[in-house]
Amino acid sequence: MKIWMALGLVMAAAGGTMAQAQTYDAERTLTYFTPAALKATLHELGATTADRDGVPNITVEFSNGLKADAVTLACSDIETSTDCLGTSILATFEQPEGANAEAIFQAINEYNYRQNFGRAYLGPDGAITLRMYIIADGGITMGNYRQQIGLFEKSAERFLQYLYN
């Protein structure tokens, strides 16, 4: 099964520069998200990252093989990823072979009922999508941010069971 995750993520360090946010510190409180802190957190989870040319997106591969695309959102300046308040994780999955729209809808509905770290839906173009949104409003520790991204990674694995079984 091929899985492609489009992961829109953002990370930040409170009152720090991007250079300061390049190392993971579970106790650090983030009030804004930066790509550097995001990468540090992803690396702490065992993921690999790569910048993409001409866009703020980060290509991610989690240790379990799931591939992702991370992009900064809810920023005061999207081009420079300045003062980003949100992390949007967007994962897109292939249609199961032989599954009809009703079976896909039932799998998505069951996942949404039972899981809390992501919301699945069919996009307007029929794409099967899994999304999670994390906010920095009021501050979040890197440890908590790591935990939430890790829970989304595990939840995406569970989504596969709903979708493909």
C-alpha cells in the first residue's frame, strides 16, 4: 500500500531566534512555531526532513515509513514563516482497491468516532484526507508538541486499518 502524507506543520520557540530553536528541549515553551523547531521536534521523533526548493514546505519521512509534507500556516508572514500560530497536519491516502464510496465513507466515519488525533474526510476532489491542527496560542512546550505529533503519526497508522481492512 502506498501512503502519501501531506503534513502541514509548524513549530516555534518562544522569544527565540530560529537558530535557538534548532535543538530539541522538551521544557522550552513555544509561543510561535518555526520550521527550525519543527525539524528539531521531528528529528526527536526519529523522522528525517528535507527542505523543498522555492516553497516553505518540509518533506518528512517518519520512522515508520509514512511520508509527509510539512508547511507553515497561520503566520503573520507566510513567506518567511514568521509568528506562526498553527500546525496543520494534512495526510492524503490512496483509494483502497475495489472499495466503493460508501465503504470509504463508513471507514472514515468509524475512524472519526473512535480516534482523537486527526479528522478524516473526503475532499471535494474525492481525496481521502486525514488532518490534525495544533495551536501555539497561550504557549506549548516542545515536549507536548512532540507528543501530539507522535500521537498523530500513530493515529495515521490506525487510520490505515480502518481504510484498508
